[in-house]
Amino acid sequence: MEAAASALNKSGSGGSERSSSDEKGMFEYFGWVYHLGVNSIGHEYCHLRFLFIRGKNVFMYKRDPHDNPGIKPIRQGVVGPTLMVEELGRRKVNNGDVYVLRFYNRLDEAKKGEIACASAGEARGWIEAFDHAKQQAEYELSKGGSARDKLNMEAEINLEGHRPRVRRYARGLRKLIRIGQGPETLLRQSSKLAVRPDAFEGDSGDALEAHKWKCVLTTAGIRIFEDVSDRKNGKGVLAKSVGVIDATADTVFEVILNTDQRQRYEWDILMCDLELVESYDGHYDVVYGTYDPKYLSRWHSKQDFVFSRQWFRGQDGAYTILQFPAIHKKKPQRSGYRRAKINPSAWEIRNLHTPMGLNSPRCLVTHTLEVDSSSWHQWKKSQCSKFERTVPYALLSQVAGLKEYITANPILHQEYATTIVHPKSSDGSISSGEYEDEVQDEFYDAIAAESSSSDEESDDDDDKNYEKGPRVKLKNVSWAITTLALKRTAAPVLSEELDPHVTPVSINPSDLRGSLHEGKDDNDTNCWTSPSGKGFMIRGKNYLKDNSKVVGGDPLLRLIAVDWFTVEQSVDKIALHPRCLVQSEAGKKLPFILVINLQVPAKPNYSLVLYFAADRPINKDSLLAKFVNGSDAFRDSRFKLIPSIVEGYWMVKRAVGTKACLLGKAVTCKYFRQDNFLEIDVDIGSSSVARGVIGLVLGYVTNIVVDLAILIEAKEEEELPEYILGTVRLNRLKPETAVPLEV
């Protein structure tokens, strides 16, 4: 849901929230977005629309209602718990780059639609706003309501509505061409989403990494490090440059991705002449570039290069950009140039905490790359200046260039500055009575519905507004949304999560076998083991006060088996399959089994099924019981996974990361509770970002060791400290050994 909100804001020029204690905790967020779709005769359309969120209600206007009192929305609906939002990344729309979000109903994916935003930051803002709207809807639902209300919450809105009149297509096409200039205008109008002080955690990950970084050089306000750990991370030495930049992560991300020559010339001494060759899936592209090595060494001929870029944004707002040397048939070696192979590298951009009351965003920028070991060690040994005239040094210096470029352009570190205003009641520009009537339509249905106004398909007013270039009013306020709190009387004690009054049953591993065998030692391959929780950092008892995390302990549930299946299509409710151990005599005797079905998109598709067992029944008053027997919305908001690549290529480590992820927010999760088990089907293919990451992992899967920890996120003081539900280590899996599963 948060993803949906972000996407909406990206497509528009700005957004705003408003919260007031005397308005039942309602918040408001509004701004300009692009509504994308296909009409009834198959032609694409792109309309500039003003979107307004108040509480769980969503309204779409042709003009800003603050400047046009009394204007009626052309569409309206409510956000429900089944609304999902997927970030589709960047897309070229009418000669402009926008960031697209897809909305769909988890129960009916035929109900779907897209909106687009001008920047990554605006998309993030809309994602957060829609997530708060979803929380509002869940809170109201938990407070009780009519049966009709609860039924309506399951039928969310379809953004993909056809135009009622085909004869208006010609006029729409004229508007479509005109909006092609929209992103450039909207990029100059910032989104100022109010960010809570705890929105970004200062730590870099939730799993302990094996890298050992040593600072070897300080120059131009940045530090350059070398990885001096004993582990082999690639063919060469890992080096990184680190600097703090006075701008948001959103701003720095946009600058790095921008291939405009005039801008690159101001901060990049190497990759200045760039050309976008091709884009894929909104999160992946191929870039061609040239450079004249006389700036580095006058003895080399001119060089060109091709590299691919893959990027994604984490749930904490941090960006990762992976850059690989590449080959593309559209860009052979240019005559008179020598083809260079750019070092594999990764950008990581993370917002830093900003003291309360200071309107000065900052972010930590890290650029990691692989350097030839012989030249690196020679430079370290002699400290000669030749290294400072090499391509790796030019790449490491990009952070310093970014820092100075943004410092010299105040508009870049002020444009996305956060503004926090004390809560206040709605101003008079929008009639409060407009929102008093209960909106019955779900958000999907309202967007898909035929227009209530015959003028909705006429874009004359849009053209006039666009020509005037109206400045969007942004009224930013910190919000206070009441979340679903589980009332508990004491902090969770691990021994009390399972019923302490029942004698534990004996679990015999020989009776519970999966298709993937359990590893005997660290040298065993294509196997699984269950590590302790010491490699993971989880929320401690005082987390809500000081964000402190502690080393995890032993998992509550025991990993008893792992299945590694190949399937034609993704399979849900795999626990009901006759070959599943849950259906075995030994499986039926266990008090409780948690089944995690990781559906891996590939050719063919895979299912990695993890079985975690309890030796006693679940305590009915525990957090685990509330998760197992709770609503899907509650499960989505709490089911957390922490990944860690223990051994493997460093670029895969950077792609996977070590930050905890709420899976229900990142991908589609389906829950199936029956008998003595709960099954969670995790559709990794439901997210384009997740598909890209898993595709990279599968390319190296036979050479990596990955640890996973699953847990229920603690959000209330009574639920702290957290505990780990289960862990698994997957040691160098071989895709060809997956067992076919016939459905």
C-alpha cells in the first residue's frame, strides 16, 4: 500500500499530508500524478490528475481543489486491506522519464491500474501515504463495522478504466503529446513528505557481514577503504569510497542515474559522455559511454565502454545501484576507440538521521568496486601517484565529485527538504462536508468506473492548467495514525510462546525428510542446515526508545526439512500435496508446522519449501498465536525476513543486502491456515524488483551460501524484545537437482 502511494506522488508534482487530533487522527496527502492506461480501442493515454488522500478515502480531480473551491472529484473511492502496490521503476513516457506504480487487488489481479510520478522521491512519498491509508482502513475495520463495510473492503479499485467515448480519442491524443513535456516541469516542483525522526535507521543492516574495511586514504572530504578480510569476494580487491552529502537519498539517486552530458561534466571525470541504449523492466538498463584517457594518461587511445545498471529501493528508503560491464549488439566498438571494461561497482545511498528542527537532509553515499589486485597492492606499497591516474581511482572519486557538485547547487539539497508543520485542522479551501458522506466504492472500482462527469474525458482544462504551470501547494504535516496494537501484559518470554503446560513431543528427523538433504558439515554442498541466530541483529527491549538492536538467539521453531521443487507454474497450498511431509503420518502428529513456500520465478519455476516445527502447541496468548490465527493484513505487516549472503560474489551480497524486509509489503504473500499448520506462499515474481534480484542470485546460486532468518516484527513495547522464529542456511544449491512436482 505504501508503494502505491509513493508511485502516485512520483507521477505528480508533489504531495502533502495533514494530520489533526480533533479529526479522528485523519491524515491528508495530495499532489499531481499521471494516470496511465489503455482505452477501449487499445491506445495508451496519460492524464495529469490531482490526487487527494484523506484517511482511507481517495479522490481524483482534474484541477487542484485548493485553488478551485467546490470542484467535484471525477473519481473517488476507499483504500482497503487487499490493495497492493508494486514499483515498476522508470519508464519512458512521451520523451520523459517517470516512475510507475501498479495498483492491484490481491484477491483479484484483474483489478489493476498504473500511475506515474516524476521522481523516485515522490513515488516513495505516495507509497507511504497509501500505506497509512491502508492502516487507517485496517484500524477502522478492527474497531468493528457493518457487514457491508467489511464486505466492501475486499473489493478494491481498478485504475484501468476505459474511456466511455471513443470519439474523444483525437482530443486525448493531442493532450497525450502535450503531457510529454510534463516530467521536466514536475521535476522542478518538489514533494515534501513529512518524515518521522525514526523513519530511517542508522544501522546499515540486520545481519553481521564478514567484510573488514580499513581506511587507506582520505581525500576531498571522502574516505577510501580496502576490504582486508580473509574471505574471497571476487577476482580482485574490494575498495570503496564513502562520503556524507547534504541532500536526500532520492536526490542523489536521480543525479547518479541521469545521463545528461551537461550535468555529468560537472561531477564525473570519467563517465561523462553517456547514452542510454536500452531499458528493461523499469529497474534495469544498458548504457554506452566514451571517455578520453588523456585526463588520466596521455599515452592511451580513446576508449568506449558498455555497462548495465540495475537498481532498487529498500523498505528503509535506501537505494542500491549495481553496475556490471556488458556487451550489447547495438553498440559494437567504435572506430578509432579501444573497448574498455568498466570495473564492477555498486552504489549504496542511505538517508541519515536529521536532528529535530533542522531542515537539512543528509545521506551517506558508498561506492564499492572491484580493483585488480596487482595494481592496487603496488599502489599501496609505493604510494605512487600513478594510481590516481587510473580508471578505478576515477570511479572512487565520483563520490567526491557528487559531494562538491551538490554543495555548489543549493537547489539540489533544498529541493527535497523535509518540512514539518504542527498539526492543524483543514483549511477552508476544501469543503469539509465533501468528505463527511461515506464513500462506498473501493479505490479500484472508483478509478475504473465510468465518469460521473461528461467533461472527464475532455482535456481542455488540463491543457490550460498545464500551460499556466500552476505551482502546487504543499502543506506538510507530521501524522499520527493509530496502528493495530496488540495488548499484552508482559514482554514475550521465548519459553511462553509455546504452551509451557504441555510436554514436548519428540521430533525424529529420520521420519521427516524433504527432497533437499541436510548438510553434514560446512564442506557439504547442495544442502541445508539451521544456523543459530547469532548472525542476525534484532530489536532489543529498548528499541522504541533508542533503536538499539541485539544479537539474535536460538530460533523458537526447529527446521525439520526443506523441499527443492521445480514446477511448471507457481503452486499455492503446497502443504496439501500428497508428497508434502505435512501430509505424512509423522507430520500430522506434530503440534504445529510453519510452512514457508518461496516461489522462485525462472525457467522453469522453482519452489523452495521450508518446514519449521514446534514441539508443543502454540500458547494462545502469545504473539505467535496472534500471527498464526490473525488476519492477512496483520500478517503482512509483521512477517519479516532477514537475508545474509555468508559466502559468495560481493555483487550478489550487495544486491541481496542485509536489511530486514517485511515480505507482505514487498511481494504478494498468501496465507493458508488449516489443521496443525500455517502455510505462507511468497510470490517473489509479484515484484519486478524481487524478480531482478532473484535473477542475479540464480546466476551465482551454485557458489553462494545464504542464511535466512524469519521473525514476527515487534512494534509495541509489550512485544519486545524480538525473537527469531526460524533460520535456514542454503549451501550452494544446484538448480538441476530440483525435483519435479506434478500438480
